[in-house]
Amino acid sequence: MAQTARHSETRYGNRPTMKDVAARAGVGLKTVSRVVNGEPGVTADTGRRVQEAIDALGFRRNDSARVLRKGRTSSVGLVLEDLADPFYGPLSRAVEEVARAHGALLINGSSAEDPQREQELVLALCARRVDGLIVIPAGDDHRYLEPEIKAGVATVFVDRPAGRVEADTVLSDSFGGAREGVAHLIAHGHRRIGFVGDRPAIHTASERVRGYRAAMADAGLEADPAWVSLGPTDPGRVRSAVEAMLTGPRPVTAVFAGNNRVTVTAVRVLAERERPPALVGFDDIELADLLGITVVAQDSAAVGRTAAEYLFRRLDGSHHAPARVELPTTLIARGSGERPPA
Amino acid sequence: MAQTARHSETRYGNRPTMKDVAARAGVGLKTVSRVVNGEPGVTADTGRRVQEAIDALGFRRNDSARVLRKGRTSSVGLVLEDLADPFYGPLSRAVEEVARAHGALLINGSSAEDPQREQELVLALCARRVDGLIVIPAGDDHRYLEPEIKAGVATVFVDRPAGRVEADTVLSDSFGGAREGVAHLIAHGHRRIGFVGDRPAIHTASERVRGYRAAMADAGLEADPAWVSLGPTDPGRVRSAVEAMLTGPRPVTAVFAGNNRVTVTAVRVLAERERPPALVGFDDIELADLLGITVVAQDSAAVGRTAAEYLFRRLDGSHHAPARVELPTTLIARGSGERPPA
DNA sequence: TTGAAAGCGCTAACAT
DNA sequence: ATGTTAGCGCTTTCAA
């Protein structure tokens, strides 16, 4: 590799500026600015000359300078857990659409469920002066955001509530959804029902167990501690958890899966048994209809849209008190949740 | 709504700057800059005083100003078709991981397969002076990017080649993958095989039909035009296309689905028949193993990672000639592609 | 070790 | 209709 070129040779600095365009077109700087921004007060002829210079030089406005002057970046930050998780695709897209409608771009990052990384990401976004922030919390202490919120950075927490800070929050009704899903199993005759979910430090996870317990209590059923398994949702752990509750001294006849990743693994494990126990999963999954998986679906696009709408409401000047929205879930019966106990 | 507050009251402008921090700490501006950026040449004592002022004021460096001076934003733009498509989740995430390893943030947008929107997005990213750009092309003419490429904005095209512009390109081997998939059906005894794919203007779509035709020709089979259907991949069109080729005068005994969306619909349609025709789909799908769907899988995370690596290679000063990489696909046999003809 | 001055490219405010 | 000047908040350069 003949790498004779100096490191920064081809980088910025050689990009034309408005000043260059002005010189070439033989007009003043401000006239170029007017043309670039479509402001009035430029004759058609001047406008044409400027436009020619712009095209000839390949000029593009430098938004860093513009932002520095205007104070608004027209961008919003989205910090989620994992962009690759199918739950977050539609959510991101919905946020993006709302942002687009408001002329804003989306900057997003994955926290990988690591509070430290969440904070780094959020602060990096704040340094870039995003106008607003949508955060799916990984950590449980967001006081580091106080200066930003005070400074008027619109902030919305999604999927889980914020820690120690007041802000708009958009959630799915995890408690109610789980309760309904478990009640559905009970209604189909099950008495010994297992719950496999995420680590209890995650708000949605603990809410869903709470829903499970409530449904059991509602029906006057006692929930054996051996039927509840909370922890990481990697296939290995979920598999052994499910197998354990199917083979214990008081084996369950049905399983409630706490999220999409758990459901996927649970489906695999249950499919291996000749008479598969019943299953209801939280979160819908693609092709779940073909597999006949009964789920409690949350509308992740609606969650994203709602959050973005709250965000822009604030950016548009609203000073409403921090709101907490819980979107309803939908039980979709497809077969796996209606199988009777063995 | 008592909206007495003026519109911009709580927005920027009231954020502390380095100057404010300097005043409060009783030091010079440059000393604050040194502390904020961890540069040497500050005594421990001075550093502490500055840090206290920073914390007290809730100061965050304004990266817009920094960027304006330094010329690099440490951000890369990713323009894809639809963030909500499961194919792009892992791809985005892989790009993000590589970017993160290089200290860069990811700005991304969905073109919705609209060339106009692609260009708007790309130019908005250029105005923000992203250091690099990863684009899944919607349009077929990218000459509008010439000024940027000339100015040293690293650019990588993904999934489809660029139009009329020289740049690094990372693709999956659509032709080879489709050819292999169709050959697989032929090897299992099929002679009348249908192909349902996306609009032929999309590069991957036409490559895949080409692979289909090549496989048929390789086997000395003639491909009836009625067996090939290209167009939008919404469920309605795909459904009627599949049904048409199953009920025509020379009905197919197997279907090759050109992408994940087509596969999903095809699975549904075929499942309705008592003796389902064989099926191979391009792109893997979650739970495809449980449904026994044979696919030609492309590794979207690898595509994203490779693209990002090329991008940062250029950002790190490489001046290699524009490369074109084709990543291999993998045929995964799971049952649907091994069913013999009726 | 520390700081003062210049300037990155743009827009706001004010001439002309 | 058009141009001039100041300055956004930071980093670079150079001097103390």
C-alpha cells in the first residue's frame, strides 16, 4: 500500500464555504446564506448566479456552524437496549417517522443493557446538543440528566420508568398484560403455571411477575416458588429453567414466557415434548400465527410513536407536568395458550 | 393550557459554557478546555477546582463548537430502507458496534425505498458533516455524492451497488445464493419451479431472478414466464402471485421466495394447501427452524460489520481502490425445500 | 503550568 | 435588494 498521502490530506477544510460561493458569484456572504436557506429578498438573477456557484463548487451548508449559531440541532437521540432486537425495530422506525415529520434526524445507540454504557451514550448525545432524548433505561439512576432537563432538553423514558428523575414516561401495561395472559391459562384449566422472565432488576420483568402473581391470587391459586424463574434470557438459562419446572415434584402444565426471547426458547423446548404444555408469551413474534403461539402483544410502534409525540410536544413549547402513559396490551389467542392441562 | 412562557424560554442559551466554568473556577478558558479534554499540563489542584465548577454548573461540552473547529464529527450516517425490517436490525447493530469501537456515533434514517428521500437524507447527513456514510441505495444515480466523496467523506454502499459513482460496495451473493437455492429444489426432483421476488429495479431482486434462471438453465429446464413474478412485496400481491402459479395450466411444484417478506407470505399461502408445495426462501427468518423452512441465509450482521470496517479503513487514511465485496450465502435445509414434487 | 487572541462557518442584527 | 459586522463555544497557536 503506497500510503504516501498525509493522514488528513483529503479531509475537510478543502470544502467550499459560503464565503467561497460568495466570492465566485460576486455577491456578499449574506446573499448566499439567503439563497441556501430559501429566504426572500434575492432577485431571480442573483439567485441564479449564486446557485451556479453552489453547484460548480459542490457547496453544502455546514450545519455545525449553523447549529452553533441557532442553538438547535434538529436531531433527537434514541438510546435503546439493542437495535437488533425485533422489538426495537418498529419502535425506532416510529420514532424516526415522527422526527422526520418535525424535520429532525435520529441518532441512536444501543446500551446493551449496561447502565454505564447508557450514560456514556446519553451524555455523548447531550454534548451534540440533541434537541430531545428518548431513552429506554438500562440503569436505575438518571440524576445525571438533571442539568439537561433543566436546560430544556426534552426527555422521554420508554418501556421502563426513569430512576430518580421526573420526566415523561411511556410504558406498556406489563402488569395488566401478564395478569391477563396468566388468567387466560387459568381459564383454560391450568392450576400449576410457570413463569420464566428476565432479571428482576428490569422493571418490565418485575411488573410481569407481579401480574403473574396477581392472576394466581385472583384465582385463589398458590404460586410455588419453584415455578418462577427470573434471570438472563439467553437460550441456555431459559432452557434449563423451563425443563426444571416441567420435571420438578409439582410439574407445571403451562408456562408464561416473560418476553420475546424467552418465548422463542420456550417454544423450542416445549416442542420437544410429545404432549406440549400450554404457553403464553409476552410480546408478539413474527410468524407466531403459523406456529399457533398465543401471546400478549404490545404495540412497539405505538410506544415509539407516543414517546416521540410527547417529545415534540415539549419541543414545541408545552410545559405539561411529567406524564406517565401506559399503553394497553392485546391478548392474541392462537392455540398454544388454549391447550388444556395434561 | 396556560402557555404563558415564551417559546424558547427554556431552551439553550442558558447552558453554561467553558467561559462560565472558567470564571467560576477563577482560571483561564484554555485551562477548562484542558480539563474537559483530559489534556496534560494542569496541576491536580487546578484540575480539581475546575472539575468542581463543572459539576456545580452542570457543564457539558458543546460538540457543535468543537466540530466546527476540528472538522470531524465522529459520527457516521447509515441510510437504509426500513429500520423496522428484521434484516436491517442486525446490520445496524453491527455498524453501530464498529462505529463505537472507533468512538463514533450512528445517525440513521430510512429511505422507505424512495430515491428522493434517500437523497434528502444523505444530504442532510452530509450537511451535518458525518465522517462517513453507509448507504443502502434506493435510487440508481448517486452522482449527487461526488462532491462529498471528493471532499473525503468515506462512503460505502451496501446490499446494492451504487449508481454512476465509484465507491466501496459490500453485497451478499444474491446471484449465487438464488442459484444454489433453486438447484437445491431441482436436486429434490422439481422441474416446474416458481420465483416470486421484489421489483426488478432493485438490484438484489434482479440478481436473484438471474440466479433462478441460471439454475434452471444449468439443469436444462425451461423457465415458463408464468412462473416468475416480480413486484411489490406486500402480502396481497405476493399471495395472488403464489396462488396464480400454483393453479395455472402448468402449476409449479415448488416456489423460490426472493426475500424475507415474500417468504413469510408464501409460507402462509402454502400452509393452506393440503399437500404444500416445496419452498426455499432467500433470507433467514426467526423461528424458521421450528417451521421447517429451508432458506438461503445471508449474514446481515457480517454485511454491516464488513461495510463499517471498510468505512473506517478509509477514515484511518487508506486510499485503496474502490472495493467490491460479495459475501457468501448459506443454504440451510430444514424441510420445506426437501419436499418432493406432488 | 497557564492564558490571551484568533478563527472555524454560519446566522442575527443592523446598515446601506 | 444586498452587504457588513459581531459572535455562537470551542480549539489552535503562541506568548508568558
